[in-house]
Amino acid sequence: MIGPLIYLLCALTAGACAGLLLRAYEHTRSPLLWWSGLCFALLTVNNALVVVDLVVLPDVSLFLPRNLTALLAMLVLPYGLIWMSE
């Protein structure tokens, strides 16, 4: 019973982080904020897929899309950090 609430709170927290990072990027145009905001936006999608997969549609497996969005989110930030350092 507490699991769905935790999944939803994780999605909302990641979304809030993405929103704050991207809003800060609009003011400063710092590339690090852009890549961090994009990473958290993808983590928000990942957490939303977790909610849909485990709570809304428990009979449908979204294992692959969930893991692909998590992988993409984890690759975006290092790519941005490496690209920014050049």
C-alpha cells in the first residue's frame, strides 16, 4: 500500500528537480544546468513509467522502456560533462 505512494513521490521529486534546474538554466545559460535538467527530466519519465508499470497497468510489462529511459538519463549527464569540458 505504501509502495505506490513512494513511486509517485519519486516521480514528483524528480519532476520538481528537473523544473528547477531547467528554470535556472533559462536565467544563467550554464550548460551544466541544461544537462542536469535533461537528466532529471528523463528520470521523471522513468519514474512515471514505474508508476504506470507497477500501479496502473500491473499486467503489462514496461520493463524495457523503463530501463532504456533510466540508461539514457544516466548517459546524458556524463556526456554533457565530457562535452562541456572540451
